[in-house]
Amino acid sequence: MVFSSLVFLCVFLVGVFLLYTVMPSLKVKNALLIIASLGFYAYGEPVYVFLMLLSSVMNYLYALWIARTPERKNRLAVVIAIVANLGLLVIFKYSGMLVETMNALFGSSLPAPQIALPIGISFFTFQALSYVIDVYRGVVKVQRNFFYVLLYISFFPQLIAGPIVKYRDIQDMIIDRRQDVSNIARGFRRFICGLAKKVLIADTMGQVVDIMYSTPVPELCVLTAWLGAIAYIFQIYYDFSGYSDMALGLGMMFGFKFKENFNYPYSALNVQDFWRRWHISLSTWFKEYLYIPLGGNRKGKPRAAFNRITVFFLCGLWHGASWTFVVWGLWHGLFLLIEEYVPGLKKLPKFFGHLYTMLVVTLGFVLFRADTFSYALGYFGAMFFGFDFSSAHMALFFEQLTPWFLVMFVVAIIGCAPIRPLAEKVKEMIFNPSSLTLPWKIVSVALYVLAFIGLVWCIVRLSSGGYHPFIYFRF
């Protein structure tokens, strides 16, 4: 089940929210959320819901083991917990890639295991690992109530595609929280905003992206290749940030507050700045649980460079069982090193810094989107050397420029542009209208009307079959 489906919007969400609201106690509310979350996952993964349950039980027990073991001896327990969690990830996500790589390297013909990828396994595995490691570090106290741990890992708003939530950030909310009208309204508006990002912008961009990336390279020219590449950076941003907005909004509706996962990443002035703004929950996870334990930048530049490359190698691998994802991660790691050793890159004038960053990000996402290296290399060739403007090439280009696409393209540019003061004012209008003067209150009311129209429009488009799955569901 996905957020941008009629089943979720019209049946699941309405039913769960109404039941949750009338439940008499927090204990019963938590039980309802657990049942709803398991049902949410089982709707699309009727078998793998047991894998997610296994992960919850396993990490609950590992945390208890770590807490009961003397401090000097509990390192073995946390190592076993990490190996067990990563072992599940390797078996269900990377076994096919490993076999195919071995076959390519050694000329063998081992059959690749045909294991369907459990939805969201990378997200709930990293989330569970953060809990176990934090118990080991003494950052949080072990939770002895299994159902609290199960709710933490399985809570449906962030179960499938994040954000990756640390237990310490919501442990108090699991035990004691309130559902009030203000948060419900804010959450509902945030959810609508994310839904519109996904259905109206990301899916529109995705239609063009699918055509461009399924077109043979010889049939692409500079115009079509760049159109596909730019459309994809908008698709993946509005797809993923839209999901995060919906997750944060749903959390508010049920009394939870998750941390932001995006902060205008396409306004970044260098690659390091980009990673402070993009998929924040993942980048902070790698920083806290891998980069800093490896030594961070405390042991000299060569060691820091090795640590950074290791992190981005694994970051790429986390995104998918394909070497194109690994190279995408290394691509970003390489430019982070270049920025470290060529300080002038961080001191470029804003316009050139932004241009450089977006070029790196756009080219990197070609690797991310392409199915194979050969296609990615051919696509790069079309982007920079495809100057064949034949009638067939131009026809393919102009066929994509429908009025609706052009409108959404402009909206996409405006929505992620570095216009922070205006964006903050709009945010204030949406989430704190009582502090506004009369003219801004009128604008705020107009925004609510537009939000309602956007919701209706999203439902209409979903009803007509205009559906693309969330990109990050694959991870």
C-alpha cells in the first residue's frame, strides 16, 4: 500500500484516523497503530511482513542482551547484532548482485538467487540498527516493552521510505503524546503538500523521464538528453521529498514529530552543502554510525579521505544492488574530496557555486537512473556531443513539451529555488496564520483553498490511472 493510492487515501487513512481519534487510552491507540502498520505492510508484502516482525523481535532481544551484559563484555553482543542485521540485508537485497559479480569476475555460471526485494528493508534495518547501537553506547535506555519497540520499527508513516527515525528522537512520544486539533490540521496540510508534490509534479516529470531513459542512445540528442536529465532531478526530489512530507504530516496527525529530511538541497552552493540538505536522515545516520566511528577527520587528511570514500561507497550500495548506484555514491565522494583539497571550490561566487553543484548532482543522477553503465556512458555522450538535430530528434523533444508538463516544470523550478525568505513567509502563512496581518491572512486563506483544490486534483489524477510508484520504495 502506498500513500498516493486511493485505497490508502479513501479507506486506510480515514478508517485508522477515525478509530485512533475515538480510542480511549494511549495504550489502545498504540495497539491500533501496530495492527494498522502491520496491515499496511502486509497489504503489499503478505510474506515479508514476517521478516519485518523478525527484525523487530531480533533487535528487541539484542538490545536486552547488550543492556544486561557488563560494559566491558557487551561489544560481542553489538557486533553479533550488527552482523545479523546486515546479514538479512545481504541475503534479501544483495545476494543476486554478489553472484552476478562473481560470475563476471571468474567466468563462472552460478545461478543468481531469485529473491524478491522486501519493500523498505534498507530503511527499517538501519532504523533498528540505530536503536541497538544507541543502547550499546548508552545514548538511550533499553526498552523492555516489546510493543514499544515494534511500534518504533513498524510505524507505517516512515516504515517504507523513511525518514530514518532514531529511537531517542521519539521514545517519549511513544510513551506519552497528545493528539490536538492544531497538529492534526498542520499534519493534514503537510500531507496534502507532499501528495501534490508526488502526484502533480514528480509523476509528470516521471512520464518524460521514462520515455527519455527508454530511448536508445542513438535516438537522443543534446536537447532530449538534457531534458530527461533535468526532468529526473525534479522527479526524484519531488517524489522523495513529497513522501517525506506525507510521512511527517501523518506523524503529526497521530501525535508524533519527525525531523525534517530535506532542506532545499538544490539551493546548495557545493556538494558538501548538498549532502547537508538531501536525505538528511540517511546522511546523519552514516555520519553518526560509520564516519565518526571510523575516525572521521580526526586522524589526518588521508584517513579522512578513506573514511569519506568508504561512507559514500556504502551509501551508494545502500540505495540499490547495482554497481551503477555504487559509482553514483563514489561520484559524490570524489567531489567531496576535491572540495576538501581544492578549497577554492567552496569560495566560488554563489551563481557559479550553484551551477557547479547542480552540474555534479545532475550528472550523478544520470548514473542513478540508468539501468547499465553502457547506457549511462552513452547518455553522457548524447548530453555533450549529440548535436544531430534531425526531424526525428526534434520531434521526440517537442512531443514532451505539453502545456501541463511546461506548467509543472516551471512550478518545479520555483519550488526548489533558493528563495528562502519567501518560502519561510509561506511556511508561516500555512502553519501559523494567527501571527499574520490581515493581508497575509487573506493570502493564507487562498492557500488553503488551493490546497483543497490540489487534493481534489490529485484524487482525480489517481482515479484516471496516472500512477508512478515512489522511487525510494526500491531501497
